[in-house]
Amino acid sequence: GGGLYAAGQADERIRYTVFTYVHHWRDEDLERDVAALPPRTGDRYVELPALGPQVAELAREITAGERSDAARARAIERHLIAHGRYTNEPPPLDGAHTSPVEAFLAGDLAGHCEYFASAMVVLARSVGLPARLVNGFAGGRENRIGGFVEVRRPDAHSWVEVHYERAGWVAYDPTPPDLRAGALATLSLSERAAELASALELWWYQRVLGFDRSDQIAALRRAWLAWQRTDSADDAPQLRGERPGSRLRTAPDDLRDGAVAALCLAAVATLWIRLCRP
């Protein structure tokens, strides 16, 4: 089904490390490609509900004169951005249309991202382009104290993907920019305090609550390697005029202290996790 599952106990912590490569296709590359159904369950991406003829007419009008599938997809995206208006309070349905998408397309194109993404999917499918709606998060705010990007609930977003024979799924975003979201000004004192709180919270989850078996094994491995380096330094040949055991004495001591500290931290963190878990 395209999902990822792990068998285990419900109270176990599981860490997923996922690597992905995203290729940003250029319009000139897509011009030589053609829209095609995905290999599996592809028919579902061209299915349409019962809609009035005005939707298909609008789709043909927007894409008239375009010679490639990529140009047709881009024309639909540009039309919605150019003629639409972003708002979290779209006008109510007038009763003359059977679906919100039809009312949106027949009105003044005022709505939020779900309206624009749904409208592009319907228009794309009306001209034979396999398309799907995608829900996720876009953007985020950089936390300069912790060195990470914080994704919040307002960053939730909907966009569209069209499937091509060679390029696969390619993303399009037909939502006009939210004019309320201007450039971020200098952070106030309260915003800086919130940034610091977020950084401390992430550190707490990563270094204390999330100190799982992988972290424990990594800490023990680093401690063991540090101990081995210490023994190797003590067994190294002495230089002429040196007292036995005087060479590099400070560094091995520091390494031993670090190894012991890592072992203690691993033991304390393990005990803490066991006590905190329900």
C-alpha cells in the first residue's frame, strides 16, 4: 500500500532516518515529457466527480493554444495564481452549485490553499492530466538559537502533483501568496524568548527523553574508542629525556574523564527514561 510499518511494542521508541533526493524539474525539461498514468492504480488520478460542463469548458479555455502537457499544467497554475485571492474566510455557497469546487471556480476565486489545490486537480483532470492533491507542510521558521527549522501549525499547506512518464510526480502550487505574510521583521523580546524555549525543548527531547538505545550504543562506542586511544597513547614510545608516563598525560586523562562521563550519562539517561515512561 505504499506505507512503512514496524512491528514492535507500543511503548518502544523508534527512530526513522530517511534520506531523499528531490529533483526540481525545469519547464524546458518537462516540455519534452508527456503526462502519463502511474504504473499502479493510475486510473484514480484522472477520475472526476459529477460536475457541470462549465468546469471542463474553463479548463479547455485556460489551456487553449498550449502544445505540451507541461505547458497546460503550468497554464492552470498561473491562471489560479493570477486571478485568485487568498483568504481563510471564503464566501459561503450560494446553493446554485453542487460542490464547493464548482462554486469556487464560478465565483471570484477567493479561498485558502485547499480550494486552489482542489480546483487545479479538477481542471487538470478535465484536460486529461493525471493529478493528485497533496497535504503537508511548507515553509517553516528558522530557529537561530537551536540551528533548526521549526514547522508550526500555520505552515500546513495543500498543493498539487501532476504525473509525467519520465519525471514522475511533479509539484505545482496554484495558491496565491498570502498578502498578510510579509517579510519577517526583527524579532521582539518575546519572540526571542519563545525561540529560546523551543531550542531548550528540542534539546530536552533529544538529549534526555529521546536518549534511546541508539544513543546509548553510540555513547558507549565513543567511550570505548576514547579508552582505546588513551591506552594507545600510554603505550607510545617515550622521547629521550622524558619521564615515563609524562608524554601526553593531560589529553589521555581528559579522554578517560570523557569516557567515564559518557558511561554515567548513558546510565542516568536510561534510568530516567524507565522512570518517565508510563
